[in-house]
Amino acid sequence: TQLLEQSPQFLSIQEGENLTVYCNSSSVFSSLQWYRQEPGEGPVLLVTVVTGGEVKKLKRLTFQFGDARKDSSLHITAAQPGDTGLYLCAQNSGGSNYKLTFGKGTLLTVNP
Amino acid sequence: GAGVSQSPSNKVTEKGKDVELRCDPISGHTALYWYRQSLGQGLEFLIYFQGNSAPDKSGLPSDRFSAERTGGSVSTLTIQRTQQEDSAVYLCASGPSPQQKTQYFGPGTRLLVL
């Protein structure tokens, strides 16, 4: 089973700061999904990246997929308290087109 | 429209008791998934239902765990003879079709086994 390593595990910053979180694997991803999970809720899909080198932007969030498709990053500009949550990366596992393997996530706290 | 709903939202039980967790998927979604989220382990796939096909049960951790989906809609996850290590958040997700990989998650059921 392909393992997804996310870093850092915890991140606490002040409102207005920038941050980057990472998702890495020893194997190539076919595609990668990023989710945000707020306390007491289920994960919500933010983006899916498919092509090596791909960059996608979602307001203040920028997602990059590594050229070799073995790593991905999420950069947040001018973080806000509403960005607080658990950021998870996930990919299809075991040759399945439906079974997701998740990383353990980065728990982000943005303090006002 | 209505999202995925799960009940109960919280469940406290005693070791050895059986529990049933319910998931109501988004109407019209043919795919339904169960995951378990525990501290230090992240989200683990448990089981997948797609239409009338045989479910993929490869993620169920033991034979104490079972799930069914009636009429292609509501699903129930049953844990028999609960153990303390079963304490976790159990998340259900649904998807519109096997080709559409997006999964829509419910809020989860928080299970605590004393």
C-alpha cells in the first residue's frame, strides 16, 4: 500500500501569515486530491491534481503537483482564522479507481 | 440540496456491546463508502458499495465489522462485541458514479467504547 507522508503534522500561525504544507510519496501518484476537514465535520474536497507540474489556484490557496508526480504542496497566502482545519491529501490506492488512501494530515490553526 | 447524513452523531457504549451506525447518502448517488478516522491513524477505508455489485469489504479490520446497504440507498455499519480500540470517528461518503471520483462526506459518528 502506497503511503502518503504529510508535513508538518501541526502548524500554528498568526492571521496574515503565509504557509505551505506538503504531501509526499515514494511512488508515483496517478492523481492526488486535497481535502479540508473542519472540527466536527467530514472532509471536503478542495482540488484534484492530475498532471505533473500542474498548478491550481483556489482563491488564496495554491496547489502544486510535482513534475514526477510523487509530491504535492498546498500554499496558503495571508491565512485567515477560517482556514483553520485538518488538511488531508489522498490518492487512489491499490489500482482501484474508487478506494482512497489518505495521509494523516496537517492540523492548521490560524490565530486571530 | 441535502448532503450525506449520519446518525447518531455521537455514541458511547460499553465494551462487548453491539452498535449500529447509519448513513443516508445524497439522493441518486450510487457509490457509498465507509471510513474510520482515529487518532494517529488518519482515515482508513473500510468498505465500498456500488449499485447492485458485490461490495468491496477489503478494509474491514475484523469479522466483528459488517455493513449492508438496503435498496441502494441507506447503509448501516454494524460493530459486534465492541472493543476499546474501535473508538474512532466513522465517516460515510457517497459519490454520483464510479467514474466520478469525488466523494462527499458526512459529518461522521463519534464512537467511544468504554
